[in-house]
Amino acid sequence: MEVQQKTMEGPSIKKVEQFLHMNGGEGETSYAKNSKSQGKVLSMTKPIIEEAILAFYNTTIFPESIGIADLGCSAGPNTLVAVTEIMNAIDIQCRQLDRSSPEFQVYLNDLPGNDFNTVFKSLTPFHEKLHQEKGESFGPCFFAGVPGSFYGRLFPIKSLHFVHSSYSIHWLSQVPPELREDANVVLNKGKIYISKTSPVGVSVAYLTQFQRDFSVFLKSRSKEMVAGGHMVLTLRGRRVGDPSTDESCILWDFIAQALNDLVFEGLIEEKKVDSFNVPYYDPSPEEMKLEIQKEGSFTLSRLEIGVMDPKELLGSGNSIDKHVLDMLLAKGIRSVSEPILKSQFGEGVMGHLYERLGEHIGSTTKGITNVTLVLSLTRNA
């Protein structure tokens, strides 16, 4: 699908692909140092991955080579966790059925701005550990980095048996066109995402963009996966129909408040906030089910909803000081959101922005929850 680019101050499609990535490297604000919560979420998927592997081996001829894709792999300690779980589950099944290990072709995908250098550096110790634990007869395993958007084709036809994606599909391919600066209408003044004070047209625009994107995602994977192949998707979502619920929007509201603080202090222009909206959407289970049914290539085998609080996600227990927790949350959010915010507002205000974010998080009496959707899908014959 060819998309015409337009010059605009807000994040265009080209800018989204350029700046929608986690903070790279291993510094204090890097994703690698602030991805503990994502690691906790990945642990939710382990039994679902094992269930998918068992279902696959119960319904298919044993392939000599298995294609695995991790979409939105990012960089850091969590990058190879899901791939390891898939390989472990396959190894268990092969041993139980007295079958030799298949070869593995693993594709690690993310947008071109991802820190692939860090990913590639992790492969040598990964191979060494794999051979120590499973022996030389396991595999071999071949890895390839695949830069590009998963809202389109990435892999050859019928080349994948397992697809995994964690905390990526809630990012959209673009800001909804109705909200971009070239629409010449400011629909979401002072906000950067759906809010309780946003006009209805804002939530409609976001839902429409999600429907377009998720449909393309499913169509693309349907061509790339073999019949009977399995896909496990983990993403941020919401439990209720109302898209402006706090569990979906409160953190973006806090970032908008922090940005407006910077406007008041004269550090950024008000029009930059008014023209900016994030390419993001927290879908409900019903919205996802509807798109899967409409596209028709997959059967939804399982859908789980997990709800965690920040202390649980950060692994900090109940003894952590509240202010420290507020700042840890702000730092974690920074590792994920800074590149795209920096593209609009500049690097110079980022430190001040996230300090303000921590203050706003600390000022609320509302509970901040993390709602995670985990879906297991099977490619129809």
C-alpha cells in the first residue's frame, strides 16, 4: 500500500516510522534499563505459548524447519524471552514425541529506528546459552533482523509457523488523519490522546484508524503464515467499552498536563501541543474480536485480560516510597514515549517534561492500572 507523504509539523506517517521506537542504548532512560514491567507482562504469555505449541503439534505434520517471527522485538533484556519460550515449548514436544529438533528461522522485527545493534550483540551469548542447556543436537537456529512496519507484508508467503508480538500493536501506523495538522481543524485542543473532555470525533477517529491498521495486520500475517500456524499477541487494552476510561487514558492525560505546564512556562509553543496526538490506541476485547471476525483468516482460540498495578509491574512490593515509585513510573514511560515526543517538542525540554510527569502522577488519588490483552489465534486452513 503506497502512502503519499505530506509535510506537517505533527508526526506524519514517515515520522512515525522514524521516531516510534524505544530509547536505545543502556543509559538510565533507556528501554533496556526500564523494561521490567514489560518483562512481567511477558510472563503472562508463557502458558498461552505452550498451549499454542501443543495445539500445533497435535494438528500438523512435523516440519523440518520452523519459521518464528517476533514483531516489535525492541532491544533489551526482554527481546529474546518470547523466542526462548517458543523454542523451549517446541523442544519439550519433540522430546515427548521422540522427534528430532527442527531447524529454527527466527525473524526479529521492529521499525528501522530500533536499536538493532544491541539486539545483534545479544545473539552470541544467546546461542552459547542455548547450546549449553540443550546440547549441540538442538536446532540449528538462524536469526535475521527485519526492519519495517508490521502494518504491511514483511515475510515470504507461507513462511511462518509462529508469530509473537508483545506491547506493540497498540501503536498505530499513523496519527488518525482527522487529527493531523493538515486537517486544518483542531479537534483535541490541549490533549494528545482521547480524554474525557475530548469531542466524540476524537475517539471515533482513533477507533477507525485502529480498525484499518489491525485489518491490514491480519491480512498481512494471513499471507505469511502456514495453515494451522499460531499467533500470540500481547498489547495494552481496556476492559470497558468507553475509550476515555482512566485505565486507558490517564497516563496520556498526565503527559498532556505536563506539556501544558511547559507551555505556561514559555518552554514550548501552545500550537505544538494542539497539533500533536499520539499514534496509539487501547482497544477493548470486543473491538479486537470484531476485527478478527471481519477479516476471517484466523480463529481466536483464547483471549485473556490481565490487570496489574505499578508496584507489581515494577517488582517493588509495598515497601517502596511513593515518590520514588512515581519517578520510576515516569522513567519507564520516558523510555517508551520520549523519541516521539522529542520529535515534536525538542530534546531540550525532555528532562523537565518527565519531571513534571512524575509530579502529576504523584498528585493523583486515582489508581493507575495496566490492562493487558493476550490473544491466541490460529491461521485457518
